[in-house]
Amino acid sequence: MRLFWHRRDLRVADNRGLAAAADDGTVVPVFVFDDDVLAHGAAPRVRFMLDALAALRAAYRERGSDLVVARGDPAEELPRLAADHDADAVVWNEDYSGLARERDARVRMALDEAGVARETRHDAVHHEPGTITTNQGEPYAVYTYFWKKWRDRDKHDPFAAPGADDLVAADAVAGDDLPSIGELGFTDPEADVQTAGTAAARERLAAFCGDAVYRYDEDRDYPAKHATSRLSTDLKWGTIGIREVYEATADAKSAAASDGDDDAVEAVEEFQSQLAWREFYTQVLWANPEVVSRNYKEYEHPIEWRDDDEAMADLAAWKEGKTGYPIVDAGMRQLKEEAYMHNRVRMIVASFLTKDLLIDWRHGYEHFKEHLADHDTANDNGGWQWAASTGTDAQPYFRIFNPMTQGERYDPDAEYVGEYVPELGSVSAENVHSWHELSVGRRRQLAPKYPDPVVDHSEMRERALSMFKRARGEEDEGASAD
């Protein structure tokens, strides 16, 4: 008998570690609520996790088994559970953050001391960290080269879910009830967190691969088109397997190729490249766990981020979606309402915080960590450091998003802004996109409850350039706007 320790793989299908455990005897599935991990949690993620665990438990009960639930230090709980169930081994899937690796090292030592064998598998990514490297054997710091190798490597087929015969019967594994969110120390989030579980994830995948994936390259940057997969939270919590997702996209690509639709083929490949971005940032975090709190790219001098009272007031306005820049505010309000934000808008709001407000990216990262249901350490850190020009393969410091141009380009009819910023719902798209140029009187006439811009973009752009030039110890090299 073996224990399978669920973590960020809350599913029974296409679960590599679970399949491996079932290959060698019957399995007792377990989940441990780790207070050290919960200390880094946030209400939207905990809500989704609990809902996903309820769906996972239901999947096991359908198979005549059950999910054993415990709370405490996994280094103590797993040896105890192994003894309770007379298990000779514990199997789990690898996690790659520094916190997870430290925890897993302690668990290994505890199991060794208890005389319990342990096995791990790489499940959350197609190609485990350290297997796609430069010719010198170093992790890639440039995505393009990583992507080419990732794209061309074979991908494993999805793993079969265990059957009833692979699992210990429910009467032998009955565990505690799932705790409430309050019992875990959180309150239910104000945000409307999307439905959790494999069934919901598969519905999202099927809907996306049946339609939007064929226009992904063309539509993905336009938030009002709802053209993205919305699978980020599912992949973060593992309610669907990465191999299952890739197989669905490969089938969609084959269908497009059979129809001779080259544009659709390229669109599917563009989505697949987003899957590769996940793994690129995963290997960056695996190789450099310190990037969670430190710049990946060091400058000659410290970056002079604003941190005075005025800056903190601007940070508060950014968090509340009251900066007076419509596309920025729409994104920040979507985050509060849905525990999610469209990817293009994530880049816009991150650029605004770091390049228009000149505020340290770590403030933004922490806010996202608190509010995103799909918060993933590797992806979020990589995205924030990209926007701040401090990360691997980062945006050049002199390429500074113009938030008004971004809004006009990617939300031309102001549909997305109108959905999340109701004060501007009756304002024409032309006036929304020129809000920064309107007189105060005209703004009060059009939308008396919507704020004036907290900063002047042109002025702050020049300050950002000067700030980064001082950090680099270089003379002015000019700038470009996007």
C-alpha cells in the first residue's frame, strides 16, 4: 500500500505521480493543510483550493475510495499517516519554489527516519527544470531559445486515472472533513472566484479549443473579446493536467492543418507558446529561488523607486482602480471582482506601477499574490520583473507603455473599460481614451465620480528614463514608447 500526497495536482486524471503510485499496489490519497504554506495564502486561492479539494474528494468517492485530510506539518503528518495505513511508501509530484523544496527536503528526512520509502515525479510541466538548457548546460535566460527546444521536444501522453481496484476502499481511509475557509484563518473573498474542479476545467478547455484557440494570435490581446482560455487557475492548482491541455491543443492544430487553415495553425501554436512561458519561468525560479524577493537583473546602482507618502498614496489609488487611467483602473477592478485579470492588462497595470508611478515591482507582486486565484510564484514573479525591466528576458527599460495608447489600441471601443469602470460607461470611447487630455471641467461634466489622472504620463516617463539611467550608470540613450 502507498500514500499519494496531493499538493498542486488536485485531480485524478493525467496525474503522473498518482499513476505511478497505482502501478505498484493500492493507493491511499492524502492532502495535508500545511500552516507554513497557508501563511503565504490569500482568500481567493484558498477558496479555489477548497472547492477543488471538494471536487477531488467526490472523484475518489465515485471510485469507492476517499481523500484522507490532515492538518499540520507534512514532515510529521505523512509518517503518521503512513503508519496508520501501514503504507510502505509515499509518492508525490515535485514542486519547484524554494519554500516547497525546503518542505519536501524535511519530509524526505522524516520518512527516511520512519523507514518509509518515497518517490517523486515531475508532473506540472512537460519538461522538468534543468532538461532544457543552453549548449553550455545553463538554464536559458532568453525565452525564444527555450521555446524552440520546448516546441520540438516530444510531449508525453496524458496518464490514465486510477480505477476502483487501484484505490483503498473508503471504509479503510475515512479522514476528517474538509475545513471551512474560516477554520483555515481566512474569510470568503469578495471576488467571484471561478468554479473549481476537473469537470469545470475540461469545460473551459473544450470551449476554448472548439473556437477561440483558432483566433488566439489575433484576439488574445483584446480583453473585451474574452478570447483567452481562462485555464490559468486550473493549471496553477492542477485541476487539469498539462498533458491533457496540450493534447487538446494538438488535436485543434491537426484539425486546422487538415482544413488548410495556416492562420489557425499559427494561432494554436501561439497558445502553445504560452504553455512554454509557464515552464520557462518555472525553470528560472528553480535555478534562482531568490528572485521571489530580489531582482534577477542587477544594475550598477540601486533603482531609486519612489517610497514616500505621495508614492504610497499613488499605490493605494492603483490598488483601488482610481488612477484616472481607464484601462489601468479597469484591470485593477477586474482583479478585485473576479480574482483574475486579462493578461495584456496585467502587463499594462504592471508597467504603469513601475514606469509611471516609479514604485517597486514587489508592491505589485504582493498585491497580485493577495488577490489572484491563479497566483503562481514563478509566473507572477517573471511577469512583474519583465515589466519592471529587472527580470530575465525583460522588457528594455526604455520601452515604456503609454497607458492611453494601450487602451486605445486594445480596447478601441472602451468595452472593457465600460464593463469594469461604470463611471465611464456612458462616456464615448474617444473621451475615455483622451481622458488625460481633457480639461478638469470637461471631466467633471462627463464623469463626475471618476478621478483625474494621478500623474502625468509624459512627465513620469522622463523620470523613469532618468531613474533607470542612473541605476545603469549610463548616459541618455533615448527612448521608445509603446
